[in-house]
Amino acid sequence: FTIGRGCVSFLPLSFSESKEMLVLVVGDLHIPQRASDIPAKFKKMLSPGKIQQILCTGNLTTKDSLTTLRQICSDIHCVKGDFDDFREFPEFLVLKLGEFKVGVIHGHQVVPWGDRESLAIWQRRLDVDVLVFGHLHAYREYDHEGKHYLCPGSITGAFSNLNGEVVPSFVLMDINGSRLTTYVYQLIGEEVKVKKVDYVKPQ
């Protein structure tokens, strides 16, 4: 579905009323080197108080970007991108969210970049149900051999050598036990378009 010009504060109703875990997944901001800011429509949607955690695939590049994310939610888990100079950020993370083990990497370590089999090696190495990765500056999401893979793209639409025309995007993960629902928000022209994807952890 599409969010029009006059409806920029939309979040699915269940997020504000349920006790499910809501996680914001973002990455590749590259402010100010490749983008000036997070799009205003995204900022208005991501109001404080709705999100429990943030997963970031890296390339914040500045402390100001980290501060911006902390204004949305103070509980941030971020890995180090190839353009980051944050010593405190690790190369990878493994977290327990609901019944899911979630791994986070930036993605520049994957060769070839974005290759499914190379990403599967990381999934097995981290032994996770969901692998979150970045670096591609483009949204990707798929299942492979019973595991779930998610790249949120670039929330600022920062340009990339891999992707000339970048569509700004971010992902909200709604976690309820063994069910994961993702809402993918993409700013296409003046409209925010939303895609919903469901993944259930195999028993």
C-alpha cells in the first residue's frame, strides 16, 4: 500500500497497541558525505516511544547520525561499516529477539557483495535464524534453506557504486514469538510505499 503526501505519520495500528517487539532496521546513512539527512517523511513516521530496539548495519560515519537514531530509541545495536571510525562497534552481532537468533553484519565482508551463498556462510558461522546485512544500498529480503535474510537498504538514499539510483528505505520488524513480520518502507518520488513480509521460524 501507499502513504500519500498528507499522511506521513503512518505506522501499523498494531504497533501502538500490542505488546509485540518492534525493531527498527536501518543502515548506510553516509551523512554528510553522500546524503544530507534522513528524509523528512521518514523522520515524522519514526517518532520516539513506539520502537523497542534499533538494529543498524553500519556506515553511520558520524556521531551526529548516532545521536539522531538515539532520539528515536536509546537501545541501539550497531555494527561497524567500512566507512565507520567507531572503535566500539563490532564487526558482527548476534542477538536474541523473541524466539529468533538474529545476526547483524555490514556486508562489505561478503564476497561477492550480496552473494546468497556467501551470505549463507555468514548465517552458518553465526548460527542465526535471521541474518541482517547492509552495504548494498538496496532493500532485499528472502528465505534460503529455512533461514531469513534482510537488507534494509539505505534510509537516506545515499548513492553507491553498486546502485546508481538509490531508493531510500528502512524496515520495521514486528516480532511475536516465532513469527516475524517485516514492514518495508520505501520513498519513491513523493510517496512512501509499504510492503509486508511474513516469516515463521521452522519448528
